[in-house]
Amino acid sequence: MFEQITILGPGLLGASLAMAVKARGLTTSVHSWSRRPETRAKCMRHHWCDAVFETASEACEGSDLVIICTPVQTIAPLIKEVSHSLKPKSLVTDVGSTKSLICRQSANAVPSGVTFIGSHPMAGSERSGLEHADVDLFTNATCLITPLPHAPSEKIAQLIAFWEALEMQIATVSPEKHDEIVAHISHLPHLLASTVCSLLAQKDPIWGNFSGGGLRDSTRVASGDPYLWKQILEQNREEVIRAIDSFEGELHKLKSALLNQESHSLTQLLKRGKQYRDQL
């Protein structure tokens, strides 16, 4: 599918991608770069990595597809940094959790003849690092593709085919719609889990010993890297605030039902929540 693929940032997602594309024969060669020397050294010990470079620009030379798997605040600046090394007619994408700002800045950063189209594979874990990479991480998960209006149709089709070859389910949305969606289905749930844990951290520590699987299941994502999540929330600030506003409205309804002993309203809210969860 691509003779050579470059992955910048071989953490959980980047290393899992490299494993998956090599396992499925989607490329002949995977080039990689990491800011940390120790990560570059680890890459060279894995069969999915064919070459590691000390600079991102060197890693991109000659690649048909470049995938940026670094934290969201670094994606657009990194693309600008490597722009002079990008192969003519190549395709550049990312795996970031926000899209509006990244897509606009990145599309302007690539040289003429090179196409940037945003991607967001909805796969991952609260764990991080290439030691947790999984060749099947993307299987049956959804990938949101976020082309800008001027993106060439043949490049959109090429990117969709790539993610489909990894057995992902594809949806194409605008960068702005993407940010609205993920603010509700990803960023807000993370905030709620973190907020509950932050609240409980201020209570008697022994309470945690009494908790069952429900607390662990519902707050699992709170174990995610706080610094990475700070970047995500700050980049998608406006949509996250709107999602919080919507949630506060639902929480107010629940609180009012309890205060006013409105059993029917309380039951209806709980039923609606159960029905949605059962459909996932």
C-alpha cells in the first residue's frame, strides 16, 4: 500500500501502528523517530522498526505516508519542522484527539504537492509507552477522518483505505464536528472520572478499600497521563466547556428530582442512561 511509512512518536499508538502495518503487509519499510534517545534505542530492538533516526526530518525523507503520533500541542509544529523533508505527493496524517486547530495549522505547514488530512483512531489505553503496544489495538475500532474542504478526493480515499486495511470502521467528519463529538464521548467522560477520583482523594483513604469493581470500571480512564490530557483539554477548550454545560444541566435534573422526591423523573433519567449504555 505504501512503500515506506514514517511514524513520528512511537509510543502506545505509534508502536501499535508500526506493528499492525508490518503484520498486515501494508508497507515494506517503517522509519521511526522519537525525541528520547532511550526510546529510539528500544525501537531498534523490535522487528516492526526498520530504521530509527536522530532527527524527525531525516526519518521523513522518502516516505509515502508520514503519521504523527506525538502529543497534540506538538503535532503542527513538528509538521512545520519536517516540511522541507516531505516527499512530493506524499500524505501526512496524525492520530491526535483534537482536530480543528491541528488540521488548519498542519495543512498550512505542508509544502505544495503534499497533503495533510487529520485522523483520529478511537483506540488506546490509560497506559502509555511502546512497551504496551498491541498489534490488534485498532481492530474493529472507529477511526474519524477529518479532511478540510480542499483535500484531494484521491488522498482521502487513500487514507480511508489505509485505516480500513487495519480493520477499522471509518467515519468522515469535519474537524469542527469531530471536536464537538469527542468532547462529549471522550473528553467529558475522562473529566468525570478524574473529578470523581479527585473528590475521593480528599476523603478518608480507607474508603478505597471498600470499593468494588464498579468504581474501578467507571474511573479507569482517570489513570491517563495528566500532562497529555491537559494538552487535549486546552486544545478543545470551547467544545469541552459546552459539554460540561450540557452535563451540568443533566446533573441538575437529577439533583432536582432527588430534592423534590420526583421518583418518576429520577427513574426516567436512570432508564435513559441504561438504554444508552446497553446499546454501546
